[in-house]
Amino acid sequence: MASDRRTGRDARTTSIWLADPPPSSSRRRPPAGGQPAGLDLERIVAATVRLLDAEGLAKVSMRRLAAELGVTAMSVYWYVDTKDELLELALDSVHAEIRLPEDEDNGDWREQLRLLATEHRRMLVAHPWVSPLAGEYLNVGPRALAFMNAAQRAMRRSGLATEHLMGALSLLFQFTYGFGTVEGRWSERCRSTGIREDDYYGEVLSRLKGRPEYALSVSTVEARPGGSVREIRDRDFEFALDCAIAGIAAMRDGG
């Protein structure tokens, strides 16, 4: 079981965001003359995200990252103690890609939640490695907190009873997490095998047709309007999101 080298604490129960001081480029510096030109925490995290996007979670290591940066692994360790810390930083950094509502105090709470849910899904699809990390790490960095705080502010403005706010947020963002995770993994799988999503979808559907045990599933799928896999998925997501938001409004009015 890995432990934090600075404190001796079990790394599974700690987070870089609970460290004192919190992570920053100046948190630790190498000795004079020991820092490669231009190397800092932001550059290290950005390179980590690129590697995760290109090669996936399983292939990222401190040694591989150092090679990508053109430095020694020891140079990276001046900024982070462990791979876990690096992954936490990468996880938080991509939350900066989520577009937040511009007028949080006066806008329509439904549209604000719709924006946040749509952006959450988009981020998960763009970075399939985020889903497993979000369930493994505490994920309370500044960018993730900005997203969560925006969601809580919008949900509070719905008028739902305070004791039900977290339940409603769970409904909405566990849905987007699940939808975005499956979508991202599907897309990643198709890319890795060189198969177009539309071709794969068409082949699977054609194989299921004519088999009575799949008749109900085929008829349900074919009842949807046509289009590309992306278009069908977008329509399904938007309808499901509308159902969730309408349900929140109905519970508020009924409560």
C-alpha cells in the first residue's frame, strides 16, 4: 500500500488538495541550477493530460511523462511526490474546460443546469480517463469546485427544499457521468480498432434483426429518428436531460 513520503499517511486516504501548502509552481523548487529550462507544474500537468488523452490511463508513468517533457524522472519528482498526485492535478485541470453560466444570479436555473450537464458530458467524452479517476480520487481541486459550486447555486435557485438539493444534483450529474462515460468508452474503443461508430452501429443492428430474442430491442431502437450515431445520441441525451429537469421542477411544485 502506497504512502505519502512526506507524512507517512496512506496515500489512498489523502489528497493533494488537502496538503499544506496546496499545490503550486512554488510549492517546491529544485536546487539552483537543477531545474530544466521552462519546466514548471503547469507544464507538467498539461503534458500529463496530453499523454492521458493519447495513450490512456494504463500507459502513463512518471518515466513516460519525463520522456515526453525531455527531462529526467527526478526533475518531475521535484514538483509531485507520486503518480497519484499527478493524476489528481490532471483530473482537476480538465474541469477548467467546463463552461460555467455567465449570469448565475439572474439566469434561468433550468438553462444553467442544462448547460452544466451538457458541458460535463462533453468533458467526459473528450477525456475518457476522467471517469475512473473521478471515482477514485477526492476531486476537490479549485476547478472541480468551481463546477460543483455553480451546479449547487443553480439548483438552489430552483426553489427545491434544501434537504433535497444533493439528491437532485446526484440525479442530474450521475446521469451525465454515466452517459458520458459509456459514450466516451464506446468512441475510444471504435477509434482504437479503426472502426467508424456509424459502421459499427449499423453492423450490430443488422446482426440483431431477424432474431426473435432481440425483437423488442430492435423495434425500440428503430423507433427513434434516424441520423448518425452522434445525432441519435445527442437527441437521447437532450430528451433524458429534459426529463430530469422537468422531474426536479415537478418535485419542487409537489413538495
